[in-house]
Amino acid sequence: TERPRHQGMAKNTNMRWRLPLVCLLWEAAMIVLFGVFVRFGTEADAHWEEEKGEMNLTSDMENDFYFRYPSFQDVHVMIFVGFGFLMTFLKRYGFGAVGFNFLLAAFGIQWALLMQGWFHSFKDGKILIGVENLINADFCVGSVCIAFGAILGKTSPIQLLVMTLFQVTLFSVNEYILLNLLHVKDAGGSMTIHTFGAYFGLTVTRVLYRPNLEQSKDKQGSVYHSDLFAMIGTLYLWMYWPSFNSAISDHGDAQHRSAINTYCSLAACVLTTMAFSSMLQKKGKLDMVHIQNATLAGGVAVGTSAEMMLTPYGSLIVGSISGIVSTVGYVYFTPFLESRLHIQDTCGIHNLHAMPGLIGGIVGAITAAAATEDVYGKEGFVKAFDFTGVYQTRTASIQGGFQAAGIVVSLLMAFAGGAIVGGILKLPIWGDAAAENCFEDDIYWEVPEDEESDVYHMHNPDKPASP
Amino acid sequence: TERPRHQGMAKNTNMRWRLPLVCLLWEAAMIVLFGVFVRFGTEADAHWEEEKGEMNLTSDMENDFYFRYPSFQDVHVMIFVGFGFLMTFLKRYGFGAVGFNFLLAAFGIQWALLMQGWFHSFKDGKILIGVENLINADFCVGSVCIAFGAILGKTSPIQLLVMTLFQVTLFSVNEYILLNLLHVKDAGGSMTIHTFGAYFGLTVTRVLYRPNLEQSKDKQGSVYHSDLFAMIGTLYLWMYWPSFNSAISDHGDAQHRSAINTYCSLAACVLTTMAFSSMLQKKGKLDMVHIQNATLAGGVAVGTSAEMMLTPYGSLIVGSISGIVSTVGYVYFTPFLESRLHIQDTCGIHNLHAMPGLIGGIVGAITAAAATEDVYGKEGFVKAFDFTGVYQTRTASIQGGFQAAGIVVSLLMAFAGGAIVGGILKLPIWGDAAAENCFEDDIYWEVPEDEESDVYHMHNPDKPASP
Amino acid sequence: TERPRHQGMAKNTNMRWRLPLVCLLWEAAMIVLFGVFVRFGTEADAHWEEEKGEMNLTSDMENDFYFRYPSFQDVHVMIFVGFGFLMTFLKRYGFGAVGFNFLLAAFGIQWALLMQGWFHSFKDGKILIGVENLINADFCVGSVCIAFGAILGKTSPIQLLVMTLFQVTLFSVNEYILLNLLHVKDAGGSMTIHTFGAYFGLTVTRVLYRPNLEQSKDKQGSVYHSDLFAMIGTLYLWMYWPSFNSAISDHGDAQHRSAINTYCSLAACVLTTMAFSSMLQKKGKLDMVHIQNATLAGGVAVGTSAEMMLTPYGSLIVGSISGIVSTVGYVYFTPFLESRLHIQDTCGIHNLHAMPGLIGGIVGAITAAAATEDVYGKEGFVKAFDFTGVYQTRTASIQGGFQAAGIVVSLLMAFAGGAIVGGILKLPIWGDAAAENCFEDDIYWEVPEDEESDVYHMHNPDKPASP
């Protein structure tokens, strides 16, 4: 019962040899590289039993595992269930949303452990990993999941793997420049994850512009149940975002503070999103697209500043603004980007990640510049911004300047990287579908011939229902 | 393709200006009040680095964040995914269930941080917040989510926000009376959250009685998939309830004990629920309504006593009884409440929260009254009931009496508060729908014109399917 | 509107008295046994306040609750949401999948607390329980959930409860033999949970062989939405598996290491599963059955060795292989098992648990045999394998031999136990459905007469749609 509309398909989307080849070769490469480079860090190695004594630790509780593992698991849920289900809103692309997100993230975390390891955890020729590396790998992949949102439904799984390979690499370079060279703070990744990931993805989708995409317009919407599946993703992202922003902050007050700031920002964001969603619609009805996405902007927008003394009311302000900006973006900017700039942004990552990411970077720069020893305490000030060693003499306002520079660097890396990677993905060898077959699981997945597909055919009375 | 049956709608349910106005003004008020009052508590403030030394703490692990944050996240999931998805069982009210729960909870936690803060965390003119405040705010909002269950499908989002404003206020007053004036123990909130929340909601729905509700009877049921969505809510509530009941217990054995008691009670509850669900039905088939709800009664019913020495077998007994009571309630009491007392209880909160909440209060009073130094140990006894300061001379039996008084106070507050708030919500300005449009997302939400709605029209052959 | 095809049903599947009787009597037995035997362990008892001093503990943080509770909650989610939703893939058996899993697990954890308690936590006539017992009870029930996967859709709830009673008992005996008599390490349960559970279930389903099962063939597949529900189960199992394998490892580096190894193994497994899923299909399309299941094999396959010094690259290798084996199993072995060996394995537990469980046992034996003081450190080596007391003189290679013996014992217990229990379940008194009614919720559940069922009838134009 092959559907007739697929017969017109000119492109070869058969993945049978290409996808297995890429997956198996790359996994083999991972095994070799892990074999050469990756070992357990001190706190995960069996020698810990002896080193604990040397490090003068009285309790196993001092192992970083207990400081960070609960947050790690929350972040893990955000990457796989959060992003995966958030993108199931399309009526016939649920398998692709969850499944391809699963694939690219599973590959990406391995490659990120290596890339970030070489930059940050390299010692005596080995990458020493612990729970913090796992979190950072998940973070890095988060930026790829964001970019995936822009090209959702329009790319083959191989293209996604190729993009992941390059984006993880560029992410790690950008992160190294920001954290190590500019000595910028960005624990929740407003700049490194959201700004970089979103503008990278937007640039890629611009390069991959499909002029005939309206041919699959009937599949670009949601159905009732798919919107509920998407809300699973939304809520897990929303609920666990305090863990995301606090996961790699310093032990103690910094983790505690990050969680509170993020909690406040997100709560405020929900109210302004609902307000503008209703206001911008003639009949005053709420739009699930806004509720699914713009309610999360508050988490993005405090990504840099959450671990700083942003204060709860500061968080409410940032969250309120970002909810408004994001909702307005869905109503006015997304159509504009598509019609004028030829940026086809399936999930509206410009509204959820790009603009709130910029806000997050700017708020972070301002909060850093405004920091004083009075507000942080003498020791707290030094600890919060790590003004030790060569950075001993850096002042708050200089730090603010470097934070601002971090935004610019992230943007430049995103535009340049996205243009190059977009160009690579445009090669006609990756098996992407024709415009009329976009947003359709049937191209890359065995889809059950079910009741719904019969209902689907009801719209097309000239086509017989399957037996 | 506007559906004809909506044309008969007399009431103005357009939210375009009212909802945005309420959301934005209230959020602005939150910002101002947070700006004036809310600051980070010691353990979340950057000064912690210095105060740690003064407090003689050797490790960052002693920060309350690490004692409570994992439980906080579980509670957070219960409020937003647990309650949200539990209410998606209705066939055409999934957006409203998840979305309005999201809205009211996001507003409620902000207002609760203030209200509870003034009562419990106020120092030198400032409310100092930490992770325990976040948990308590979520708890407070939990009681609003419960009340929402009674009026699900029959109210506008503005009514829900108004109810939240008042209920959070009354909750905080009631909680203050119980915890501070009566010195009652109620860590899992059998009285403060469940008894209060449920009888408040039942009183509100009584005041809002709709005589013509059978006009939307066809939408009051579930469909196959909506029952599975609801099971997501059920399971997350069930699994994380041990965290709920232990989240704000004392560090150490009390948190540990609360989790074990709740785990046991809930396990027993599932078996008696299944037994009675099958027994009370002629064909012996299980009813998803019972499985979705009554299985949770065991968590409610040990809310007060879980942190006490209830013992595992005591928990099994309490869980078993509450499962029976709750299931019997769904079969016999709910129809009775509707037909005789005009209490229209959409989700059956009388069975899931009201009766089990009362059981919980009573079990708590008995367990407290029966406490001895032999069972708790000398130090443990004092610590468990906080018999210090002015309460140094209180005995177990007197404590039991005060616990019982806590139930009565909670009931009175719920009835009085519910009556007043119900009266306010009855004003014809809030935009609630006509009886024939209840339980229908289409009133307040942009609903995709999807396959299912076509199927829906199959029942009404006189109405043409959408093109 | 009784469906005609059910009228031919010869068997009595009415549960009205049988199911309630079993549930209530057994729960009563639990209450009595808990009353006689179960008490709080030291760390959950109110006496902890005093014993803390005697145990020379300076902080409440040293309570095992804080080391294990976050992992416990993750495991809890895996058992109830993970296994429950993984099995919702069938188009008309979602209620049974989630609901019966809920029922058997809720009973099983109570019985497991007793059985495992008698073997491992028995002191002065009492079973003393704490958070580690809760985790172990969940683990034990996990093996029943696995066996449930083989007989999904073909058994009555009473049969499942009977199976649970016996399987938990046998699990505990097998676990005692392995952990206490053979002194084998198996923290993630490759042998005790997966190998035992899967071969037990496969033997049971062999004994219960239904020659006419093709009569319900139309219900053995999935529909689009049911595949997405199943992905919820998959992802929660996948994400939380690092918690599963590390939950009862030693405090400190062992828990840390287990999580890292499992994270790596699972990531690799996704890539090889995707590769083979595409490769083994003519059109190169991915199959959701593989993605839902084989991606998890990597967690099973490091269950024994994750807490050892398997190393990250070792984990990648094990994960890669198990993904391939599992996917190949779904394509070639499952049909073979059904047609030749008459093993009807609904969920393919042979591919997800049996074979990867064997791999896990073997990898564990090899990793143990290869352990050296050089790799583990002198103290770490003794601690990792608990070579103290009577085991002081055991060497790594001897340990490897005992590990291998553990696999054999688990297999023998599974085959013998499964044959006996299968025989008991074959008695014609348990109310299982006729072959034509398998995989159909309608037999044991009140199923809403919904739109979808109408669509269902569209296939059968001779049957009128419900009014």
C-alpha cells in the first residue's frame, strides 16, 4: 500500500548502506580514540580509595559524584526527553523528532567527551573523565539539539550526524575561547549553548533554503495528540532547567543560587507568555506553539547570570521580558525570517534560543559588571568570578566587557561555522528528501499502517483506504 | 470550519484583554514585591563562603541544597507533570488540563514564596529564600492543583488565577495556624495540602454549581489515548510521592523514614484499589478512573505520619484502607455528591484528596498520641516533635489533640474560604463558558483542525467534515 | 455495543471475584508478615539521633539516604514508567501494559522486601530496612517486569500475580546463592535480574505456548501514537540506566565509575542499533521496534562490570556489540524462536535482556579475572571485590571463575523455575483469554467507546459503528 504521492520522489533517500556505514565507522573511531585517550578521573578510579587519604577527605560524600549526579540526571532527561518530545509536535514526524534526536545526541556525547576533554581535562596524555564531563558533554549536545530544531523534518539522519560532528567540534573551540581565553562565566550556557547553537542552526537552515517547502505544508502543523506529546518535552525542560543552570556551578551557594534564580525566571516567563499569546490573537485564544516554547525562554535568558547575584526579583524581570520577546517572535519574526530572509525555522529556535540567548549574554555581562565586594562578600566575589592567578587584578567592569566579547565571539563562530557546515550539508550525497516529502516519517522509518493513516486518506477520497 | 454548536454560545469567553491584563499586572506586582522583600537566604548568598567558616562547617555538602534539592525536583515534577497530565484524561480538554495547571502553578509559586515567606522566613524586613522555600511554594500550589481538579473544564483561566491568588493566601494563613500556633506536624501535608485543598475546591465547585452540565456530557469521558496520557501523571505522582512526604522532614532519619513509609503505603494501596475496582463492577473489569486516582490515596493518607514511627506495616494498613475508601468513593460517593449535594467534582478529588486527607490527619494524630520515648529514643522523641522551647513540656497525647485540632481548623478554613472565593468566582465578568461548551479546549485554545476532529464529526452525520 | 467477535469467547475471563480475592488476601498476608518481621533499619529509625553519636558520625549527610535516594528514585521510574510504557507499543493493550505492570510491581516490591530481607537484612528476628532495601526490591521486581514482556497480552492479571509471587521467591534464592555463597559481584544485575528474569520468562511463555495466536495477529502490531508512548518508556530506561547500575555499588568511586561506564555503553549501543536496523531492511528504513528496545542492550550488558575498571573504551566496545546482537536478534532470532521453538516472546525479551544479560555476565567474569592491584590500587582491589574475611585469599582469576558459575546457576534456576511456574500458570483456573482475544484491553478493562474504535470498525464494514 505504498502511498502514491511518494512515487514522484526523485531523490534517493534509501539509507540502507550510507547510514550504517557512517554509524559503524564513527563508532569504531570513537572506540579507538577512547582507547588511546580516555581514562577515569581520580574520583571515579579505584585508586580513589587510596587518594582519598592523601587528599585528606574524611567522607565519600566529598566525591564530586554526590554534588552533581542528581543534576546530571536532570540534564540528561532534558536532552533526550525534553528536546526529543518538544519536537514531536508535528503530526507525522514524531519518530524522526524523538529518534533522530536520540541518534545525534548519543553520537554527540561521545565526540564531546573527546573534544571537551582535550581542551579541559587533558593530563599526561590522557583525558580524565568524571560526572562533570558527562554534564558538559550533554550541554554540548544540547546546542546540537537546538540547531536540529531549525532543520527538523528537512534533513536526513546522515546530515544530522555530519552536522553533529562539526558542531560539537566548533562548540568546543568556542567554549575554550570563552571560558579559558576570555575567562568568561557561562555556567548555564546562554552564550556557549543557546546563542551559538541557535545562530549556527539558523545559518545552516538558511544555506539549506528550500524554495518549494510549501509542498509539504499540510504536514507542518500539529494534531491534538502531538501537541500533548510536545508538552511532555516542554514541561521536562521547564522543570529541570534549574538543574541545567546549576549543574556545573561551584559547590555550595553558587549551585543553590543558580537553581533559585532559574526557578523564579521561568515562573515569570510563563505568565508573560500566556499574556502575549492571548493578546496577539484576535479571538484571544492561547496558542500551543507559544506555550510549548516561549515559556522556556526564561531559562535561557538567565543561563549566564543565574549563578551570579542576579537576585530573585532580577530573575523575575529577565524572565518576564524574555517570555514577551519570545512570544512576539513567534507571531511576527518567524514569518518575516521565512518570507524575507529565507530562513525556514521549523521549531522557531530563533524565538526560544537565539534572542533569549542574546538577552542571557547581555544580562550576564551587566550582572558581572555590576558586581561588588559588598554584594558578594570579599571571598565570595573572588570565588564567584574566579579572580585568582593571572586574573587576580581583573575588576567587575572589565569582566563585564569580556562577557560582552563572549557574545560577539559566539555569534561569529556560529555564523562562520553554520555557513561552512551548511555548505557541506548541501552536497547531494546525504539522502535528504524532496520538499514534498519533508516532515514525513514514512521516508526514513517503518511506519505502522494504522487507523490514523486511514483517516488521513479520508481527506483524499480519490485514494482508497488500505485494506 | 467553525463548529456550528459554538454559535449558540451566549457568554463572552474571549480572553483577549482580560487574561493579558491580569497576567501582566500581577506579574508586575510580583516583581515589585520581590524587589522590596525577597533576598537569597544564607546558604544561597555569595556571602556563604565567609559565613561557612563562622558556622564552623567543614564541607559544602552541609549546604541544605544537597539535602533537599533532589526531593525538590521530584516535587516539582509532581506539580507540573503529575497534576498536569493526571487531568488530561478528558477527551477534549488536554490543553486546558496541562496548560492551565502550568499557568496557575507558575503564578502560584511566586505568590506562595511571598505569603509563606512573610510567615516563616521573614528577617529584618526581608524574606530570605532557599531550596526549602521552593519546596514549600510547590506544596502550597499543590493544594491549588487539587482544587483545580474539582472545577476542571468548567472555568476560565482568569477564574483559575483569581482562585490561586486567594487560595494561596488562605493556605498560608492556615499553614501558619497549624505549624506555628498549634505546633502541629504535617510534613507531607495531609491536612494543610490535601484536606484544605480538596474541601476548598469542593466548596468552590458547589457554589459554582451548573444545573445544565449534562449538555456537555459527551465530552466528560475519556478516549483511549487520553487515558494513557493521564497514566503518565498518575505514575509520576505515585513514584515521587516518597519524595513529597520526605522533602521538608528533618535531615537524616526523618527524611529516610518518610520515604520508606510512603513507599510501603502506596504499594499496598495499588492492590486494594485493583481489588475493589474489579469487585464493584458486574463484569469484573478494571476501571482506569480508579487506577489513575485511587492508587495515589496511600500517599495522601500517610502525609502527616510518614515522618513519624508509623512503621512499615502501619503504612501498609493505612495504604490498604485508603485505597478501598477512595475506590468506593468513585463508585458510590461521587454520583451521590453530584445528584444530591450538587457538588460536581470533575476529577473526583473528594475520593483522592478529601477523604484520604482526613484519614491522613487522623492517622497522624493517633501516631503522635501513641509516640513514646521508648520507640523514638529520648533525643529522637524531642527531635521528631520538636518539643523544645515553649513546647518542652508537651506530651505525646497532648500533641495528638493538637493534631486533631489541626484537621478541624483546616476544614473550617476550607469551607469558609471556598464559599467566599466561590462567590467571587461566580461574578459574571471572568469569561467562563456556557454549560454546553464545558470540557472543550476549543473555547480558550487554538485547536488544530485535525483528523480526530473529523472523526468526531462522524458521529454527527448532519455536519460536514472539514475539507 | 458489545463487539460481536467477543461473543465467540469460550473462556471465562471475568475477574470479579478471583482478582479481588487474590489481591486482598495477599495484601492481608503482607500486613501480617510486615507486622511480625519488618522494622526500620538504624538509619531510618528515630534512634538514629542517638546512634549517630555512638557511630561517631559528624553529619546527617552520612546517612545512606543521601548516598542512594536520588538513584533509588531513578530506578523507581524505570520500573513503573520505563517498563510500563515500553510495553504500550501494542495498539490495544496500553492499559494492560501500564496497569498490570503497576499491579505486579506494587505487589512484588512488598514480597521482595520480605524475601530479600530474610536473606540479607535479618537481625535478631527482624528485617531492618532502609533505602538500599527499597532499591533491591525494585531490582527484584525488575526481573518480573522483564518476564512480563514475554507473556504480554496473553495472560490474566491473576496469572501475573501468581508468577510474581514465585519469581520473586526464586529471584531471592538465586541472588542469595550468587552474592552470598559464590561471593559474586553483580551490582547492575546482568545475571540476577536480566539473565534470570529473561530466561525465566521465556521458559514460562514456552510452557504457555498458544498454537492459535495468529487469530489475534491484527492486534500484535503498533499504531503511530502507541509507538511514541513506548518511546517514553525507552528513553526513561535509557537515561536512568546509569543510576540503575550504580545504585547499590559502594559509596564513592564505585558509584561514580558505574555511572560513567553505563553512560558510555548506552551511547555506543544507540549507534550500532541504528546502523543494523537500517542495514537489515531492504529499503533501509529504521524500525521503531529496534530503536525502542535494542538501544537499551548496552545497559544490560555492563550490568555486572560497570562498577569494575571496565574503562570507558571497554564500555563502548561492550555497548556496540550488544546493540548489534540485540538488533540481529529482533530480525532473525525472534521469528525463529516462535516458529521452531514455539517461544512466543511478545516484547522480544530474548533480544533485550537474555542475550545482553549473558554478554553482561561473561564480560563481568572476564573483567574480574583481569583485575590487578596495579589497575585498582592495593586498597581499591580489596574493596572492589570485597576480598575480606573468608575471601581474603581469593584471587582475580578465581573470582572470574565464580562469576562464570553465577551465569550457569542463574540459567539453571531460570529454566527450572520457569518450567514449574509455567506449569502452574497453565491450570485452567486463572481466567486467561482465548487466543482470539489476546492483546486486547477490552477483556480486563473498561475501555472507552471512543472515536478510534469507530475508525477500527471502518476496517470491518460489515460491523456497524457504535452510535
